[in-house]
Amino acid sequence: MSRLDRQSFLGPQSDAILEASTIGIVGLGGGGSHVGQQAAHMGIGGFVIADPDLIEDTNTNRLIGGTLADVATDVPKVAIAERLIRGLQPAARIVSVQADWRAAVDDLKLCDVIVGAVDSFKEREQLERFARRHLIPYIDIGMDVHELGGKGFLVSGQVILSMPGAPCMRCCGFITDERLAQEAKLYGAAGSRPQVVWSNGVLASTAVGLLTQLLTAWYPNPPSFVFLDYDGNRGTINRNQRMDHLKNHVCSHHPPDETGDPMFDIRTQALRPRPKPAPTSAAPPVSWWRRMWNRLRRRAG
């Protein structure tokens, strides 16, 4: 019996597809550490992880896998994530970059899906633009805690799936020039942002569900654009109404001359640490998203 037998509903080739897949995780704090752990549980075989930071005492209320001993020895967050992943996937293909994600672009553009768990709108927009250029689905997660005028606090967040050709984070109004300008004005003065482990876990679990659907497609006709709102006070995740308003929307923020790299073909690439496979007559399993994209390219070509 395989340890993955209970997720056989994902499809007869799901174990092989997940093992052959590579995901990128940018930001290994409260959200990203959950994503890494859950992806390893699912059987994902390849990871590109990027975060410049070391664990601190204030991270231990939410950073999955982090310990007080790690704080005492200044362990990088990427090292904690790699340790966590290898505890479940000893042979995982991991590119670990203790730096800004831009230092990992050569490996990130080989990923099947990229998950962003970053704090700023500027970083989100740049990650999405990078993913669009290289025809990679991007999943964004984030949360915040807002004071309710002396009447308590609201824990809220979002999960957004941004696919090439589908509405982007500007289309749905999540990223705006006003938000970017306000963020730039407050840069360095915002202080530490409130975070808790359970809300990060809810958002990360939802993101892992979306990326698993992209790779295995266990149900037909999934949406190409997802915008979900999390209300931690009510314990709910709901579809943002913009999902319906943008159902047939064509994104104008990422035109064809900006979106896509015509010289890039995932089938000819190999993650740098991955040994070259021995010659075989059988092609490796390909994710549902990659099969759909290759089909569209053939129709257009």
C-alpha cells in the first residue's frame, strides 16, 4: 500500500504526475511554510523555494516546522522548509534560495505552478507579471488583521488564482495604483503586521487545493480565475463577486507582447539539481494544466 492511496481519487496517474511536478513557493513564513508542508504531504516531487530571512522568535507562532532551537542558531527559513519537505519526501528535488526571489528566476520559470506568500502589493504584482511572462499559473495568498474602531479586530485574507489569459489581480481590483502608492508612502513605517497560524493555514490549504486541481484535475471544467475572500471572524471562505463579473473578461494588463516567452518550452527544461533521466520510450506524465496549454498552443499554431 502506498502512503498516497487515500488520494487515488485524483486520478490513476496522480502519484506520478505529482512526483514529476515542480512548484515554486516565494515566501516561507506563516503562509508559505504551510504550503511547503502540505505539498510534501501530497507527494509533490519538485520545489523551488525562496526567502531571504532567518527565523526569529516572533515567527514561532506561525512558521510551520520552526523551533526555538532554530531561533537560537539563526536557521534560514528556506532550510526549515527543506527539512520539513524532506521529512516526507526524502528524494525531493529542491532548489533552495536564501535570497530575494529574483535570484531564483531561472529555476522559478521551470515550475508548473508558483505560490506567492509575500507581504507587499508591489511584490505580488511583480511575481504575477513574471509568472504571466513564462505562462505559469500563479496563486497568491495573504492575510491581515484590521482594527474595528475599538470594537475588536477583523481577521481577513484572500486566495487568488491568476492564469495566463484569464483576469489578473489588477482586473479584479485587488492591485491598484492607489494601493501601490499608499504602500510606497508607508514603506518602513508600518511595523510588524499581526499574524496567526490558523488563518495562514486556512489560506494555504485552499491554495494547495487549487494547485492540486491544476496538476491533476479531479473534477471537470475548473474555473480559470479564482478570487476567494476569507473572513476569519465568521470562519468563512466565499467567492468574491468579481469572479462572476469577470467570467468572460479578457485581461488588458498583460498583452501578448508581454505575456509569454515563445522560446520557452517546459518539455525541454530540467531543474538544475535534477539528474538527467535515462532514455525511455514512455513520456513522463504531464500535469493537466500543461496538457491544456499545449493543446491550445497547437490549435493556435
